[in-house]
Amino acid sequence: MESLIQRIKALQESSEALEPSEEQRNNYTSQLSTFANRFINGLSINPAYTSAKETKGALAISSTPRSFESLLALYEQEVASKGINAASGGHLGYIPGGGIFTAALADYMADVTNEYSGMYYASPGAVSIENELIDWMKVVFGFPKEAVGNLTSGGSIANLIALTAARDHHGVRFDRIPTSVIYVSEQVHHCIQKALRIIGLEAVIIRYVPLNEQHRMEAEALSKMIAEDLENDLHPFLIIASAGTTDTGAIDPLRAIGCIAQEHDLWYHVDGAYGGFFILTESKKDMLKGIEMADSLVIDPHKSLFLPYGLGAVLVKNKDAVFYSHHYTANYMQDAIQEHNPINPADVSPELTKHFRGLRLWLPLQLHGITPFISCLEEKLLLTRYFREQLVNRGFAVGPEPDLSVSYFWFPKETAQEDRFNQALLKELHANGQVFLSSTRIGGKFVIRMALLSFRTKLATIDTALEMIDSAIKKVSLSY
């Protein structure tokens, strides 16, 4: 027994390294604070994109302990300064959020206390916060009180939950799958197809509804497609509309589509991961009317509420459909199951182990109120308008008037040279990197894409982008 105790004590002495002393904790947090301030203060002057690749050897796992100071320096050199700087206001390439600082404080709090937010029994406070956020979103989007929801890692899992509920509500399984029909826009996010494959619906019939000149789904064409499929003894069961597509930011005619879904008793899903929270703005709330008609809705606070990556949300009106797939019990969980408890997040999600990600939204909302978030959204809409006007003044062609803050442009050339010229232009812009823009193809045409959503994107950012574009045009024109 004495030998056993000695071994335990020896291991205890070694393992205590995992519990730094108060002095060490203060030292770590002081160094981290210095790094954070240096990083944030440098965002306005450092590039939003660099093509440098990581040094894999430098990031390899070492069995020898290293100092926190050296690891912060390594992180700064090999991670934070390479690729796309998603925290930069110059990140206009994809759909960024920016990562507000107070959300980072919330993550620190959640990690220190290590709250488990999957079951109410384990952390009533954490689950209550997440349920309060879901209830707040129900009010924002006009969903009924009895709807259920979940805070997910992002739009992909949120869409997965919603589509699984649609599948189960309509009994789409076994031999019915090949005759079941889903209606989507050509600009539907690729995570939709990914989710369909994951939930066993790869063999369903997917109809791509034609789009109008504003890249919005044509409701009349949708109605005709459903009627034809019914005549051919197929089983339409799901319509997926977008409240802000990734490519062009288009908002489908939500109310018209909702009426069609109700007429044919189809599940109506709206992917508002990017654009949903623009409903908070005076200028766009009318365009989002009809979103309350959805049977399920996805929105991403880590996009249009500017949080760090890792927080999506889903709302579903049909609780039974969600519970059918996700509500399970086990003997080892018997203490956690009590009749009077509110809905457990684990009962409406594939996740049982669940990080307390809700705090990163709850704390900023409590600290700042909603007004600064709305102001940021309105600001991005006006900056998009300004950017487009300035591009037109420089001879660029632009896409149709955007519904939100995503648009695209290209420099017109003779057909044979146009794509190559704009590809060379984007390559030059990436080489500069002060502001990051991306590309896409619209109707087969190569175009440069802008996505203004970071809370750090300001008027000065757009002026910097325009200066960068002016310089790039001069360089590329020498070769054409």
C-alpha cells in the first residue's frame, strides 16, 4: 500500500503542472493581453491577406515544455500573420464577421469555468442563457414560443438539424427517397447538398428553380415545377429559400415562396445564415418579410452579429420532428432527466458534448445592447453602395443592385480577354493583400466579389481598397 501511495504522490507532483499558480496565471494573462492589444492595434496597417504558407516544422508538437512567450510569438508568426486575416476590416473576400473582443472575453469565461451546456441538470445557468438567446431570436424572426432551437457551431450543423427535421416530418426514407423532390436556388449554399448526403438523401430529386436578374428565386416558376412533379406522381416535400445568398447576397421572395409551401403542405426552410439578422435594420426589414412563415430557419451570429467563428443557430417550429432524430436517453443519464426541466440543447442537436458557446453572444448583447450591432449592419449597406459607385466611376461593370452587402464587379474587356484580365487583376490584388477580395463565376463569367460585413470595415477601408484597385489596374493593363 505504501508503494502505491508513493507512486500516486509522484504522479500527482508531475500532473500539478496542469494547474498553474496564481502568479503564473497572472503572467500568462498579462502576456496574452499584450499580444491581443498588439494584434488589434495592428489590424489597420497589417495586410488582410498574405499568400505565405505555414512552416510545418515550427508548428510540430514538442514533448519538451516551451515558454508561453515563445508560443505566443510562434502563433503570431505562423498563424495570425498568414493566409486570410479574418479579424481584419480589410477582409472583404468571403463573408466575415470580424470577431468582437467582448465575445473573446466570454469564451475565456466559459473555458475557465468549463460549463457543459448540453443538459440543464449539469449547468442550469448555461442552458438558461442559451435558451434565452433562442427565445430572443424567436421574437426577432416572428417564430412562435413553442418553437425549438439550438446554438450550433455554424450554418452547416444548423442546416443539418433543420433538414433532418423536414425529412422525418415527411417520412422521406427507404423506397420513397428517389421519388421525393426538393426545390432550391442555383445559389444555395453547398452545405445544403452536404447535409442531404449526410442524412441519407443523396438520391432525392433536386430541382433548381430559375432565378431572375436580381438572382432571386422565381416564385412562379417554382409553383409550376411543383405542379408538374405532382402530376408525375412524385413527392415534393421541401423548399429551401435564401435570405442572403453567399455569391450575390440575394434575398428570395420569402412571402411568395411561403405561400406556395403552405398551399402544397411542403416544409419551408430558409437559410438566413448570412443575411437573416439584417431584419434588425430599418432599411432591409421589409425585404425579409415572410421569413416568419418558415418551418425552419438558420441564422449565423458569427456572421451578421460579428462574433468569432463558431456560433450558428437554428429555429424549428415542429418540436416533434426535431426530437424524433435527436432525443435519446441512456441509463447513465437518468439523473439528468427530470420532467420539469426545460428543453436540453442535446435533445435538439447531434451534439451531446456541447461547448458553452452561447456566452459569446449573451455577454456582448448585455454589455453593448443591440443598437451598435444594428448600426454596423446599416453601415455595411451604405459602404457597399459607396464601393459600387466608386467602381463604376473607374470604368468597372457591377452586378445588379444588391439586396444586402455582397456584390460583384469586373473590368469590361473584349470577350476573349475579359476573364483573363480580371483573373490577372485579382492575382495582383492578392499580391498586395492590404484588402482581401475573392472571386466567383456568375453565368459563366469570372467576376471579383466583395462581401462587406466585418464590423471593422470602415469608409477608410473602402478607400484603401479603391487605391489598391487603381494601382492593380495600371500594372495589369501593361500586359493587355
